[in-house]
Amino acid sequence: MPFKFIHITDTHLANPGLKLYGLDPRARLDAAIADINKHQSDAAFAVVTGDLTHWGEPESYANFAEAMAALKIPYIAMVGNHDKRVACLDGLKAAPRDPNGFVQGTRTTEHGLFVFLDTLDETSHAGEMCAKRFDWLAKTFQSAPADMPFVVFMHHPPFPVGVHAMDEIGLKQSAEFAEVIAPYRSRIRHLFFGHVHRPIFGSYGKIPFSTLRGTNHQVWFELDANAADHLASHEPPAYGVVLIDDDNLVVHSHDFLDTSLRFPFEPPAGVDGRDYALNFPAR
């Protein structure tokens, strides 16, 4: 069986009982957790790639921790541009911490070293990695065994994704990031990130990447740099199910609140397959 883990991003919890853009972020996170517990409880762990809260308030982290306590698997909590570093570290045991107090860390798995990065700049929605964070990352790569692959997680993408409004608040030090990882590119099996609230998949150089819709609101698909408004949407939320073996890494994006009709491809006994398909009753 392949190694399995869960990717969750951009939960944006507010204080208990509050809605955000007309939606209840806690209820939607609860629904994601219930779905994971029911269908994916054999996963090794979950990774939440930042924007755990919307305003970084201690009560919001308590709300997040209470929700995640129901998850039947361990999880790693990372920070995004809507988070506050100290409040996150004070409120969540699941948040990693490096020697400089950044929310960074690693987890060794049977398929390599999972590396979790802190790209939070508390003065901007754009991402930042300072000299201390880059030094930690370089030493983390350097100290790993020479044959060990890496899987990297961060909140902000380190390259443009084509959604202009989000590219304006991507990682500011994209060139520096590319330089630090350059000696290890062939060993990075996948790059996971959040921030853009879109299902996007591709390659960064030759590194495969993926990101997902958040569990609350989304960013509307708009590639026109001259668009008048930066729009959010109520597109369906999702979480990711990741399967890894020695040769492959597969990412499934699951719309866990989808209630559309499920039906067998094969017709009932005695019914012609063509008639079944052509005359299927729509709901």
C-alpha cells in the first residue's frame, strides 16, 4: 500500500460562532475532519499549509485547536499571511518551531524528509523568507543523507501562478529561494503550498507542485492582470489525499461537501446499457 497523508490549506478560522464572507469556517473545517475520519483515517498525518486563522487572534487558534482535536490522525500546522506567529506557537502544539522561533520543522517518513517552511511576513500579505530562515533550510538540506528525497511545504508559492492578484503577494524572495534549493532540485519530489485558494498543478522547473482550494472561501479564477476587482468565491472547498510509493506521488483533490448524485456505471439487470445511459433520469 502506498504511504498516504492529507493536505489541508487555508482554513481561515475566526473566533467561535463568527462567519466569514457569509460562510462558517469552523463548520466547514469540522465537515472536512469528519470526512477524513470516515474515509481517510489510514493516512499517516495531515499537513495544514497556513492561514489557519483569518486575523491571528488567540481565540481563533483555540477554535482551530478544538476543531482539529477531533481528527483521528496527527497533524502539522503551518503559518500563512493571515496568521500571527507567536499566537500560533502559543496556541498549537502541532506547530513546529525552529531554533530561531520560526514555524519551521521536519518530519522523517519512509519516503523522505518532509520540510515545513515559515513564509510569514506580519507586515504584508506577501511571503517572506529572511536570512535566518534560508540558513535553516540550507542546513536542513545539507544535513540530510545524500540519498534522501525531500517533500517541501510552504504557504506562499515561490513563483507566479498566473492569478495576477495572488502573484502580487507571492514569495518576495523567489530568486533567493531558487538559489538555496538549486543543489537539491533533483531530490525534491513535490512542492505543496496554499495561499491561492485554487486547484493548481504543474511543475516549478522540474519540481512537481500542487495546491488546493481552501476549506472556507476561494479565490475566483481570473488571469487578466487588468481585471478591476480581486474576487473571492463560494466555489466548493476541498482537501487533498496524497499517495506516495517509491516511484509515484499522486495528489487527489476531494470536494468533501459535494452532494451530487452518485450512480452505478453499469445498468440494472435486464436493462440495456445504451438505454440506461441515454435515458438516465437527471436529478
